[in-house]
Amino acid sequence: MDIGDLFRGALELGASDLFLTAGKIPAFRCFGRVTRSDRFGIAPTEEEMTVFRRGVLAERKEEHYQNSGACDASAVIGEVRYRLNFFNVQGAASLVARPLRRGDELEFADLELPPVLRDFASERRGLVLVAGAAGNGKSTTLSAMINYINRNFARHIVTVEDPVEYLHADFQSVVAQREIDSDALSFADALRSAVRESPDVIVIGEMRDLDSMRIALSAALTGHLVLSTIHTGDAIQSLERVINTFPEDQRQSVAADLAAALIGVVAQRLVPRAAGGRMAPAVELMGTTPMLRKLIAEQNFAALEDAVKHLNHPHFQTFNRALLALLAAGTVKFEDALEMSGNRDEFILLARGMESGIDTFREKLTEESGEGDALNMRQLLYAAVRHQASDLLLSVGSAPMLRLNGELAGLEITPLTALDTQRLLFSMLTTRQRADFEARREIDFAVAVTLPVGADEAQKAVRFRINGFYQRGTVGVAVRVISDRIPEASELNLPGALLAMITKRQGLILVTGPTGHGKSTTLACLVELINRARACHIITIEDPIEYVHVNRLAVIEQREVHADTLSFAEALKYALRQDPDVILVGEMRDTETIAAALTAAETGHLVMATLHTNNAPQTIDRIVDSFPAHQQNQIRLQLAGTILGVVAQRLVPRKDGAGRVAAFEIMTGTTAIQALIRDGKTSQLQSVLETGYKDGMVTMDKALGELYSADLIARDEYQSLLKTFRNVKEY
């Protein structure tokens, strides 16, 4: 038989690869799937395979094949150039052939590659890595970059390949293509020679050993643009591979060199199309920023991965987001995208329309994940929204519980097992978050879910705050439903004294109370009132972001801890340099944050913050006692000089069952209050609070009494919340 007929048959089928083994029926890879077919001839014989190989290989390559049992080559068969790999399978001669196009036919748009590759290829110096498994189009992407440079810039391009896959004619550039074994003994030898040939661009078919990596880094640092492929799964892994190839004592300096030289990493995977035909590329992109260069130099790959995920820039895209875009466009099927995903749980989360942390501000997809009849988190979150619950609790041994108007009510579902609660929480976590949760045993984050909402069941993004924890050795989950609408002050019944505080241009306002009693909602309402009233700069620091504000008169910047900043204290320190007028601190958790908030209030800013205390006087003690004894006097002075007021609030179930109503204790920063704080006489704050009604002060007992007198709360609720026992008559 004529082996050439099999090559022509491969072209006719549109195959990307042809597999031949002596004595076996030929196989073809068509659109990612390998099938055998004798349509173009029977199995080739050993003699036919040997004759064909010797006709293709030069004498030196044939000798290499005889010694090693394998050899790469390229050859023109008919009018098409092929990349060939000869090898033995159980003593039988075999080959894999891939048809190649001319390099000048390769355009980014035709290949469906991201346009930002033009930016990488336009650089004058530095290193660009193209990563991926074998057969995922790395060489094609590299050749497309060569073609772009060749057609747009007058440069000298030297390629070192094994074998040459795409032929490039000279356009604006001069292209010199060298093939290992034919034109050079090794990549290292060819690269050493290449740097002496006055190249502008050096293309390395594969960085496969220490010598080629060392020379590539050196060339990238000395004024050349170096393009190379590397056999790794993703961008971060590519950097680890390069650094870890070097001896341990050299890795620190290599990491610094790599950080300085790197332009970007392009990692790609080919995914079967839903409609059939050629495969669709899913491309991960990692450019560089000063922060990323620092993390690379420090070899902090975990932080690097997290930073790359949250960078919202065309030069950065994770595999999961690339797959999600293909899925949203209907290009690929869910099951194929899921198979290609490096993080299945995260991809399922994205595909459901659920996103974690700061990612909730990106576009969302409303596709279902296809988990079948198994109870999933999306169903439970939908139940919470549909029943207008404020919270959802998941605990082993009980059915999922909804908090309705302050009371818990169970869903009619079989009690959850330990595996159920773990699966439900983990379905919302990224790999990094899961590792943090298992290490710290706690996690707090936000998600947004696209759900049918309202009578018309219109699709809408609903935000949730989620806390995961361990209890009795099993996973527990607490979910807070966050309204997307910021309530009006009249709806929350905010006291006039509190509304007067936010008209001030500097000072400290503290909102306190137990967890789940509306502190975040009150602060969001105050921020929105300022937003509508004056043109100013507002910075919020939250963990996580709950209510999303739209700029009206004010410019509002919302920063999320762990996504936009490392901590409350760090964010506060730098916020002072960002020209704010108003600063909101989601929670004053530690002495560093408290000190920074006091300093901000002292230096001409209006600062609003929350604290977990039960009443206003206790809040002052809590702040002062957080500091060592030798600092407490200074803190009292700062607090006395900045305090505008303390608001302690509690939500109480309404008597008519229509939700909850807020009771507010108000302690305003009068001269008397400031003097008591300054002198450390906090035990007298309660008596001033009780007698300061004309200054807008209200005790919690009085606030509860007003609600009871207005017939808004029941007697037993009123009685249970009073600080001291009192015989209360039925209204």
C-alpha cells in the first residue's frame, strides 16, 4: 500500500493527527476523538513503515532513531508539511503525523485566541511562556505570535525548534528557523549561537532542560523578546517548573530574574465544541504587575494564584472564566467544560451563577450545574429568598432552618448528615478557600446567586454572606440574606440624633449590638444618606461587602478584606492617603484597627464603625480595655476628643408578626460624656445617658418602652429585654 494515501485521507477527514503502527489499522484524531478506519487502506507493514521513515529522516536522525527508538522530524508530503514522530510499540514501527499550515496563515482572530496576545508579542524585551499539555495547540499559538510580529514589525526573528512545524516567509521581519539535529545538535547549542546572531526575537520550541531555561532567562534580561512553550498545566505551574528546575541554592536568584523578565504566561486547553467541528481554545492569561513580580520573586505561589484570580484586567483570565465564557456563548457543553476545568467545584459554582467574594461584581451566568436530584446550595438559598428569611442555618442532625421574623423554622427536608453540610459548604469554596477553612476551621465570605425573585420570578442577582465553621467535629453553615435595596431611614426608624451625627464633617460614630441585629444595614443607610446629601469621597472597608452603593453626589469606593486589601488595619492605614472625607469600617476587630480609626477621626475625617457590644457605655470600656494599660490614657483622650455618638441597637419581633422592629439606645458625645471618658469615669456614663434626653440620649429600656407603648412589641418580648426586672402591665 502507499502510506501517502493515508496522509491524504487524514486531510480529507479533517484529522488533526494520524496514528500508524505496523500491523494495525490506521487511526485518526478528528475533533479531539481518536477513531480507527480502514477506509484509506489496510494496516501498513513493518517494511512499508521502515521504507517511509528512511525516506524522511536524514542519516544522523536515522542513527538517533536506531539508538534511542524514537525521533522527531518534519517533512512535506504532497503539498502539506507534517510534523512526524517515529517510535516503536512492542517492537512494531509506529508514527504520529500532524498536518501543519503555513505560518503566515495563522491569525489570532481565526484561531479564537485572545486579542491581548498582540500586547505580549509587541513587547521589545522579556519572556512570554505558552503552556499546556501536548496536543493543545501551543506550537500553533507560538507561530501565530511569530506571524503577528513578522507582519507588523521590522525585526530579526530566530526560531529554535524540534522539529520546525510552521514555515514563515519574510514579511516585515527576517525569520531564521533552525531545527534541532538538522541545523543544531541541541536547544542549548542553538540558543548559545542564536544570541550571537543579533536577534530581536528568539523563539524556543520548548524549554525542556536547565540549559535552555538558563539561556532563555539570560536573553530575556539582556534586551531580547523570548517566546517559548513549556509542558505544564497552567500559568502558576509554569513558573514553579522553571524555578524548581534549577538547583535549590540558585532558586532565589532565578525567581528574581524570572520576575524581572516575565511579560506573561498563556496556558491553553482545547475543548470539544457543542456543535462538533474543530476544538475551541480555553485560554488562561497571566500578565504581570509590580505586586505579582514581587510575589514571583518571593516564590509565594499561593498568594500569586489568589491575586491573579481577583485581577480584573484583559491581561488576566483564569481557566474557569475562559471555560465559563465558552459555555455562556453556547460554544461548548457543560460536561466538556467541567472535564477541562482545573477546579471542578469552583466551575460548578460559577456555572450556577454563584460567585465568591469580590468576584460577584463580574458578569454572571444563570445556567444550572446539572447536579441532578441531589440537594444543592442553590436550592436552599432560593428557599431562603422565597420565604423572605433573614438567615439560613445548616447543622448536622436537623433540617435546614430559616430565620423568619427572628424565629427559626425548619424546611420539610430530611435532617442533614455530616457529609451533606460539608458538601453544601464546599460547593461554594475555591480550592484556596477550602484549604484556609480546613486550616483555620472558620471562613467568612460572600456569594451572589442569580435566582428568580418576586411575583414575576424575574432573574436577579441576590447576595448572601456566608460563615462556615466546625461544631462537634462536623461542618456548620450560617447564611445571611442581604437585600440589594438599601432601606430608607424612615423604614428603619433611625433616631433623629443619629441622623444629625452624619451631618458632621469629622468625628467617630459607633454602631453596636449583637450579631444579626442590623448594624450593617444601619451603616449602609447612613452611607446612602451622605451619598445623596453631599459631594464627598467615601471609602468603605468591609468583610465581606454586603450592600453595593451606586455613586450619586458622592464618590464611593468599597474595599473587601482579603479581596482588595489584606486587613482592616492595612486598609485604614492606606485609606488616610486616599483623600477620603468619610470612612466606614465594617468591624473594629483589633487594637491596630481601633487605633487607626481613632487617628482617622482625629485628623479631620468622619469615621463610622461597628463593634460587638450590648450597650453604649460598655462600648467605651471595650475600646479602652483592648489596649495595654500604658496606652489606655492616650486612647481615652483620643476617644473623648472624637466621639460623636454611640448607637446600640436590637431587633425585636413585632407583635403583629410582620417582621422585626429596631430599638435604639443613643449616647451622644456631649461635653459631659467626653469628660467622663477622658477622666476614666465610665461607670457614670449610664446615669448621664438616663438623664440626657434633652441632648438626644435614649436608654435601651426607654426605647423598648416606647415600642411597647406604641403596641409594636409584645409584653413578654419587652419584659425579656429589660436590663432590670420590672412588672410590666399588659398594654
